[in-house]
Amino acid sequence: MDNYIRHAFKMKLKSGFEKEYKKRHDEIWPELSTLLSETGISDYSIFLDEETLILFAVQKLHKDFNKEVLPNHPLVKKWWSYMADIMETNSDNSPKEKPLVEVFHLD
């Protein structure tokens, strides 16, 4: 684990799109999965709180992960556009994210 940092954040799903969100991620583009792995993201999970429609994401980032690479990559921008109709987004279609602070961890 020394080579990785756990990173957690939350996003918000629009009402009525729970099944569509899951479907799109079940069918995630292989080239996007490869890009995420190649840039240093692993062990990536997203959970949905069905009462609030809050999406909770947690991932491991390699210690050399560069957070500037993905937001500028054309494939990521294409994915954001694809997802923008079912999530709360910023003006550039990126999902509105709020980082979460780790307060406990048990290995």
C-alpha cells in the first residue's frame, strides 16, 4: 500500500437514472478502463446511496499519479459528455465532485 494513496469523493446522480448509471458503468469503454489503469488508478469502486442519490467513489492512486492528466484527456472529456445527462456536472461536463476526508481505516 506504500505506493498508493486512497482517494474518496462524492458525486450526485440525477433522480430516475440509477439503473442507467449502473448500465453505463457495466459497459464502461475498455479504452477508458485502460487509460485509468495506465495513469495510476486502481481498486476503483463507486457506491450509490439510493435515498440521497449520492455516489460515493473510492480508488487507489499510485503515489506518482498526476491529477492534471485525466481532466485534459479527450477520452475522459468524451465520457463526461456521455454521462452529463444523468449526473450533476460542472460547465465543462465534469462531474461535480467533493473530496471526502478519511477519518478511519483498518487493513
